[in-house]
Amino acid sequence: MRRPVVGEVHVSYSQIYVQSDPDGTNPGLGEAFAGQSGGLCGAAVPGALWMVTGLHTGSVGFTVEVHGEAPPLTPGWEDVVEVSFRPVSEGTSLVQWAGEAAWDLELPVTDYRVRYSARGMDKGRDLDTRTAKEPRADSYLLQFWPAPPGPDQVIRQTSEIAAYWHEEARGLPSPPAPEQRAEAERLARQAKERDAEDRRLHYERWEWGGRLPNEALRGARASNVLGLLTFDSDLVHTLGASAPGVQHTVALLSARRACEAAGLTDVPWVADALAALEAGRPLPPPPFDDPARMSDALRSDPRVPDTSVLEAVPPERPPYQPPPPGPGDPYAVVETFPRTPRALHRISQPHYALPAVLAAAGPAPLIAALDAVWHALNTCGEHWPEFLDEIRSVRAVTVPEPPRTA
């Protein structure tokens, strides 16, 4: 026999619990005692026990014992009940109200018989609240031993408060059958999963400008698509629905406009790269085979102009407003806040333009278009609206109407 708990524990609202659910949730009183003949130790919900005390608030004597077989009934305990219990996990604890303190009982997952014995329950009820200076009024003994499941029993009844709780328990309806409980849990889990998915889609729709992306755009999240969405979500959706030929045209135009804005079209090795793009040839290896070489070429070539522009800033948009909480979800998952105004910086246009060229040469037309537009937009800086107007004018690039909602 071992005693994982010996001494005093604090109770609130005449309650203390045994929990084995990893989520640490307690059943309601009606659930815990449903269908029982005894009202001191509720065991109707698998993996949980709800113990009632006489004292409302304060410390009571409390001992927990774990036996290898049924212990003898100890004299002196005035109220005694027995229930069956099986943990639902390896972590079973005695837990105070609201989880204020807990004691690990180290119970293996198996079937147990549990005896809950009480002494001085009426004294505890009359005292109601015990301060540190007052003598102990009531004490409790909770014993576990391996045994097959069986109905709960009232072994001994002495106190008036115990009689009251037994009568309350007998008036409760029977608990649901295991298959009914499993079905209710399945439906609750299903509803929670649906609510989580609805919330995810609600945020995704906002993130993508009021409509959900198609599969092509979902597959392009590794690109700069999320940044581009903040400037023009309609253009992003249009590119996602366009033919590869249109996407390729947009990528080439973006690379050229970026180099023009940066003053690079007269730099021979940049002009060669643009010509290779438009002819469908690979980019010249040096310096486009290595980002570090590209930076070195920009820095070392005196023909590269030192052009700069104020950085591009997307239009303001309202912050995300999450939907009202759903069942089992009392808080918002994601929330965004308005952008804080800050001083704008000047950016080096050549350093943004070359990545547009590199992006346009990519093997996936949609990603090439999205990334080339993104880098060219940043190359244009504060003049980005004029650049996007030209991209929208590309033949067959038209902004569709958002889908109608029922």
C-alpha cells in the first residue's frame, strides 16, 4: 500500500476531483453523478471522479491510498461509498477546484474499485468556511484497488449532508450508454473541426482579398504572392486564373519595366539577359547563376546607375475581424491590426530590378509572373500604381468579377 496524498487539501464549493483526462476538463455535477445511488463520489463520466465534502471552503483532512487488493473497512468513518473507476490516460491526479493544486496519483490504466470515506461532514457543513486558526472539522479517505467494474454502492450513511447528496444523486437521470456517449463526443468533435475549418477559411478569404484562392495560387505560397496581395488582390487572382502564355508575358514585361525603371537597359550584361528572356534562352551564367555575383556586378560595374526611389507602400486596408466564437472556441484565432505609420526609405532600384529578371526566368509560369511583378513593383517604388496599370492592360489579363455569394 502507498499513500500519494497525506495531510490537508483545500476545497472550494465543497468539491475536489480526480482527473485523468489530458485536457484537464471536469464533468458537470449532473454528469458526474448521473444514475448513481450515492452522491458523495461521482464516477459516471469515464476517467473522472467528483468528490463532495461537508466544508464549503477551506482545508480538510485528506488521504489517498493505493492498495493491491480490497482493504478492510476501517472503523470510525461515518459515511462510506464505493464506485468503479478507470483512468483514460497514464496521468491521474487529485485536483483542487479550478486546478489550484494537484497531486499525481501514479495510477496505471486499469479497472479500480474506489472507496470514499468521510468523517465529520455535518461539522464541516456547519462550519462552512475554515480559517487557518480553526480546528479541522472533516476528514476524508480515498482508496483505490484493482477490481472489475461494478455498480456504485452506499456502504455507510450517518451524516445529514451525506443523506442530502445521496437523495440528489438518485433524482438524476441515468447516464447515456457508452455508444450514445461516443456518438455525442463524435458529433461534438465534428462540430469543433467544422468550426475550426470555417474560421480558417474566413481568415484565408480576408487574406486573399475577399475570395478564396484557386489551387494554382495555393501552390504558389512559396512565392511573394502574399506581399503582392496587399497591393492588388484582384490582379493576383487574375494571374492565378490566366493561361501560362499570359503569365509568361507578364513576367517578361515586369522584368523589362523593372530594368527600365532602374536605368539598367543600357548595361550590356543586363541587356543580354533581357534578350535571352525574350528569346526563351537561359540567362547568361555570370552573374545570374549566383545572387552574390549579381550583387558584386551591380557594385563593381561603373555603368550601373545609382538610381533610387521611395519604397512602395500598399494601400491601407481594414484590420481582420474574426467571426463570433463558435462552440468550444471562446477566443479569436487570428487578429491583425492597422499599420503603424512610419518614415519611408529610399531603396536602390538596381538591387530590386535584377531579382525581377531572375524571377522571370523561373520554370513555373505563375510563380515567375507573381515574383517578377513583385520585384518590379518594388523597383518602381512610389510609382507602383502606374506599373500595375500597365500589367493589367496586358492582352487577356482582365480583372474578373468576384464570385457571388448566396
